[in-house]
Amino acid sequence: MQPALLKSSDLGPLREIGGDDALDYTLVIGTFHFINRMADLLDIPAEALPKPLRRFEALRRLSVRLGSLLMARMDLANRVYPVSYKEALENIRPVLERSMGRALDNELLPLKSRPKLIEALQLALVERDVRSSLDRKTLARIHRVVEEGLPANIDEAEGFHDRPQDPVESFAFVGTRYAYRTTTDMIEALRQEGYDDIGILDLAIAVAEANQWARIHRLLGLDPALYYISPAPALTRPAVTLI
């Protein structure tokens, strides 16, 4: 409820129990927030069954049963990650240095025991810089709004607050504090700004990725600039719409 206050020492109790395995939990936490925001921002049903069919309990049980059978056939055993820290570092170096505009130093040293987290960051950078239709200025605005909007107390996560007038910044703000409150009017405002379905999808991915990174960089003690694009003009305030 207070992700703005997260810090690397919060992993301390888990590291006492699981050692460096606790670092993997940050990716689990970040992925959880990414998936939830994608579902809420784009109004993706929480269940596989269409809404009209959810009233039939037998079908609900059947879907759970089928899901259980599928999972039972999956091999979920832990495996040794085949890429070393040095290899992961060399793989991400050109992508990261091009993104940051400077040479990579020891910013990823906290991940030395978990090179898989370096690969996860590399994949996120490729998604952002290669596959997204959004320009860097728009991404920078989203990253800034996410950081500034990250809840620091319960009221900021649950209350009613002014949101930015700009449709993109409003989308990022709501997607950060309470993505489930995203409305069709907000989506229509994005369309009025010229965003088609792909553009809105890319906006949702950018907001979800930024929220994932906001938690990961705090828990791992990483430089936010490893993923965030900065800076952009200050957030326009005061805003006028309450949600």
C-alpha cells in the first residue's frame, strides 16, 4: 500500500531465510503489479470464462479443473540459470548504454548473484525501445508521473485525488494509484489525442512496466535511470478532475 517507501532493507528478513533467492521475489512482485495493471487498464476479465457464463457454477468448477490438469502436466522444477553475470552484463551493455547515453559502470553489481534479473531488465528495455510505438518524450512523461504518483500512504492508494488534465498523464496517474478506476471516458480521451488500439495498448504496457520497475529498483537498490527515461517537463498542476 506504500510502494513509494520501499527500500532494499525490506528484503532483509527474506534474505536471512532464503539468501540470494530473495532477489527473485522482487521480479515476482513486479510481475504481479504489471499483470494486474494491464488487466485493469484494459478491462481484461479476471477469469477465462466470459461474464455471461460465470453465473453457472458448474462451468466455473470445470474451468478450474481443466486449469489444474494443465498445471499438473507442466514441469515447474527450478533450474540452474545458464547465463553468468558477466555474460548477462555483456548482453545488456549495448542496449543499456544506448538507452542511458553513457557507459555502464557498476550499476548492476547488486544483481551479480542473479543474472536472470539482468536479462529481465534487458527484455523490458527492448520492449520499450524497439517494440513500443511511443516516443521517448511520452515515455519520459509516463515514468515521471508514475514515480510522482506512487502511493506513500494508504490514503494515496485508496482516496480521491486530483488527477492530471492531460489524458496520457491522467492514464498513468490512475494506473499507478488505482488502475481499477480506469474509465471508458479516459480511454476515449486517449483516442481523441490520436491513440488507436495499438497506441493505447502501448500506453498501458508503459504504465505497467514503470510500476513494475518502481518496485524493483527500490527493493534491489538500483539506479532508477537504468530503465526510466528522464527528465520531462514538470507535471501540470493543479488538476481539476476527481476520481
